[in-house]
Amino acid sequence: VHRGAPLRELGSLLYNLEASLLFGRGFRDVNGTPKLFSREVYDRLAPRSQDDLLYLEIMVKAARLGVPVTELPVPGFTRHGGTSSTNLRSAWRMYTGALQLRFAS
């Protein structure tokens, strides 16, 4: 729910808003993890993205196929290791990639 970094929270808010407007769904956290699906559902989703758009593609395809998705808010967040790989370049790829995904489908 909270990322602890104002710039990351703003970027995430904008990305989720963009995704919601482009795809007509109320996404609260497109890139929230984990995403759990049975193998059968995963095969039906058949994701092709191998980059920052993977989670958005999965969420959009799940909605189109009528696969129910439940988002569970997790209050607070403490990183237990590693660092975020999100930067301005990857954020730009996500914003423009969402537009490409929308208009390619």
C-alpha cells in the first residue's frame, strides 16, 4: 500500500491510473506481487512480455478471459533485501508500453 518513497508512490499511482483508464479496470497495484495462477490459467493467459509489462499484460488478459483477480492490500512495506530496479528509464518503458499494449490489442 505504501512504498516509503514519495517519488515511487507517485510513479506507481500514475501507472495504475494510466492502466485503469486505458483498460477500463480499477487497478490498484498492477505490479503488486505475487501473482498466483494455476498452470491451466497461466497457459490460457499465454503472456509474451518479458520485461516491465509482464504484470500489466497478465492482469489485462485475465480480465478479458474472465479470470477473477483478487488484490489484497498489504499495509506497510519493508524491503528485506536487494534494491528496486525501477528508475526513470524503466518507468518510461512502462508508461509507453501500456499505451502500446492498449492500442495493439
